[in-house]
Amino acid sequence: MIIIMRSHVTDEEINAVKNKLKELDLEANISRGVERTIIGAIGEERSVHEESLQALSGVEDVIRVVKPYKIVAREWHKEDTIIDIKGMPLGGKKFQVIAGPCSVETQEQMDLAAKKVAAAGCNFMRAGAFKPRTSPYSFQGKGVEGLKMFRQAADKYNLPIITELMDVRYLDDFLKYKVDIIQIGTRNMQNFDLLKEVGKIHTPVILKRGLCATLSEWLMSAEYIAAGGNHNIILCERGVRTFEKAYRNMLDVTAIPVLKKETHLPVIVDPSHAGGKAELVPALSKAAIAAGADGLLIEMHPNPCEAWCDADQALAPDKLVNLMADMKGIVEVIGREF
Ligand code: PEP
Ligand code: MN
């Protein structure tokens, strides 16, 4: 940590900072310039809050030197993390596509959706049994019954399942139905108690980016899960809220290469919740691949017009087949496997 003191700082003020650092088990390295005095704090700074120093008299600024996250940082783990899900890798050279409807509706819809996901060549299936809806009057999901339908439909095609957990009280049901990847949605990215709970198990977790979360806040949320012992974390960029109304969210393509530099965790992209319109999904998917994403999470419904949730953004099965064919070339041209 570097503490920059105001000009005309007094010896008492410098001593007060020195004493505070001592209390925090940090050593002070004082460098007096003509205009400014700078104090280098040496030691483990992660547990120290900038505010505790910022509030001291004579302090102008406090700058962190090390990243606030540790386990998820590439600094600490150079190689890409590859998560094995039923023998299928997520992360590394292979590019993976997860597809499926926004929500579980009926057994027939799920059976048909699973058939279409497998036929398109996707290795994983998504669907929400518990839905985070803006309105309490909208369809809230089929709940535990939905998990059962999802498991039954996906098992026929050997597809690992991804579904969102919103409430820790349902974690046992998720384990009972052997959910292969637990999704922590955008609205719960900073639900720290939920993050701590999924940190205690070993089921892989897809952690979506919060509506307006910075990359550092997002990585700190991943660190919550990792700190509990679960290092099977996949980050999912799904667009952030802006002033623009022409699409649902703004896909932050820049976040992809930045995350790949900052963390060893796999990074996937959800073009469906970013664009909010099916017609935007192909372009956003291709942009994500080119930027270095490790996979995609795409909404596909066997009959989009009839979808109970997010009908506008669901791809029809034939559109998913076309997109898979178009993406193959891009994935391979950048030296990855499809
Ligand atoms: C979803 O994947 O269905 C979902 C609700 O996503 P998000 O949390 O990104 O809004
Ligand atoms: Mn959705």
C-alpha cells in the first residue's frame, strides 16, 4: 500500500500514520520529497481497509499495490483452470456451448428442448426452474418440480444441466437432482451468504456478472466462493446496464480479454441476456469468440413464440443449428477446438 501525504504535512501526522501501520502489522517506509512525503506500507495488505488510513489527518490518498482477490487471480495461478464436468472440459482449448430455454415449463417442452440442444451439437443444457423475475406477478418458475423435469429430459441425451439457485434453502434439492453446474444469477452476484454456501460444496458454479458490477467486484464475488474451498468457478459476462434502450444490456466484450489476464477461471458469455433479441445473438456470439471467451450460454426454445419467459431472445432450434455451423469456423481459425 502506498500512502501519499498532503503537502505541508507535519511530523506528528507522519508519526500517526506510522503508528497506525504498526497496529496493522505493516512496516512503514518513509520517503520525503521536496513537495510530498510518501509512505510505503510493507506487509500483508489484503485485510487492511484503505478507509482506516484515508481518515487519518494529513493523508491525501491511499493506493493498493496488490489485488484484493487472491485465489482467483492469475498472479497466483498461471495456468488456465479447466473444469471437468462429466468428462467434458470447460475452459482450456475447447470451446463449449450451453443452450436451452430460459425456463422449465412442461415435461414435453423440456424433452423437445433437450433433443434440439443435443441435435445442434451442444454439450450442456441450461433452463431455469427458479426464475428471478422483475414482477412478482410474472411466472416464477416450476421450482423443485422443474428440477425433476429438467433432469429427466437432459438424462436422455447425457447432457449435464445448468440451472439457477436463488435461495440456499433449495441447495439440498439441487444436490438431490445432481445439478451439474449451479448458476448464480446477475441479481445475486453479491448475495454473499449464497456465495459462501456454494463455496462449501464442489459443484461447479457459473457466476454471472451483476447488472452494474465492476470486474473487481465480480472477481471479489468469485473469491468468496473460492475462499470456501470451491474453485470450480466459471465467470459469465451477460451485459451491463446502460442508458441505451435499443437492446437489453450492453455486452462488455472488453471484459473478456481483461478477465483472461486477471484470472485463470474460464470466462463464458451469455449473448441472449445481453442483446435481449434473438436476431442479435449470432453477432454477439461471434464477437465473444473472437475476444477469447471459453464458451457461450445461449437461450433456445423449441417454440420461441410460446416461451413463458424471455420469448424475444430465444433462438429457434434451426437458428441454433445455423449459428453452431457459423461459429465452428471462427473458433477454429483462432486456434481453438469446437
Ligand atoms: C438466466 O440466465 O435465465 C438469467 C435470469 O440470467 P441473468 O441472471 O443474467 O439475468
Ligand atoms: Mn432468460
